[in-house]
Amino acid sequence: MVETPRRRAPGMSLEERREMIVRAALPLVAELGPGVTTQQIARAAGIGEATVFRAFEDKAALLRACMTEAMRPEYVHEALDAIELEQTLEERLLEAALTLTAHARRVGVVVQALMMSGLKVARDDPASQDKRLQLHRSREESLARTAARLVVLMEPDADRFRVPLPTAARAFAFLAMSQGRPGSLGDGEHDEAAEMAELIDLFLHGSLKSI
């Protein structure tokens, strides 16, 4: 296997170097889980292993940074904003659902890697409790922003909904992200899209026959 040449990063701030390392680490964490080594991460980033430890005090700190990056909602929001409103409602929701599912799956893989590596939060630690509260607030804010974008996608067909659009958008977000759990959908990309289309049909039209 040809190794990526190591390179120096002159002019990089510490924060920029951390971001570069995390971007290189995320795919490896998703593929290898907690067994990924700092040497593998350094090779993927094209730097020396010592540079990794100049940016992060240890592997645990790097994994935590990976989780923070994986949970960032900006990528999802940009993808949702790019969905064409000229499509049918079903097509718009399918694009949105696949975007949300991929995000949830990515977060789940990184969180699972952290748990398997033994990184746990002490429940009786006030600092840890504060971090959990901040994380909960961040998730709620992210969900609210995601739901607002889903409302925009639903608005061209607002007259078809029997519930307020914010209610429908939140329910749809939960439905789509729940499919990010391993084994929730088909293995192939085509199967995933087909099964998600069935869920969208269920979401829009219900499970009961019309009387």
C-alpha cells in the first residue's frame, strides 16, 4: 500500500491543525471504530504522529473532537437548503430523509466508537453534568433549525397537511433520523431509497385505508 507522504503545515494555527486532523480521522473512526490508531490517523492526514499529539493531548481528546464534528448540523442544513422546491413533495421529502438518515448514522458510528473505547461521563461530576445539559440544549436548537428547514420544504404543499407544518416537520425529522440506526434500512443505496420512499408514503398517507 502506498503511504500518503507526510507534510508539514506551516502557517496553520492550532485550531486549523485540529480541524485538519479531525477531518482525516472521521472516516477512519467510522470504518475502524475505537480500534483506529493515532498512527493510522496521522498517515491519513499526511503528517507525523507527533503532530497529532501536539494538537490533542491524547487519543480520547481526539475521539471527543470527532464526535463534536460529526454532530455539527451545518452540513445537514446546507444539504436541506439545496433541495429544489420545484420537485414533488414526495421527492423533496425523500432527499431530506436520506440526508437526515446519513447524518444520524454518522453520529451513531462515532458515538458507538467512543462508548466502546471506554470513554464515559461521570454522572456525579458537576462539570460533566453541565456538559450534558449544554449538549441537550444544542441538540434541541439543532432540531429546531432542522425542522424550520423542513417546513420550507413542505410549504409549497401546505394545503395538503391536516396538522400544522411545524408539527409535521418535527415528526418527520424524528422518523427520518431514527432510520440512521444500524440495520434500520436495506444494505444497498437503492434499497435504502426505496424503503425510505415507503416510509414517506406512510408518513404522508397513514397506515389505514380511507373510508
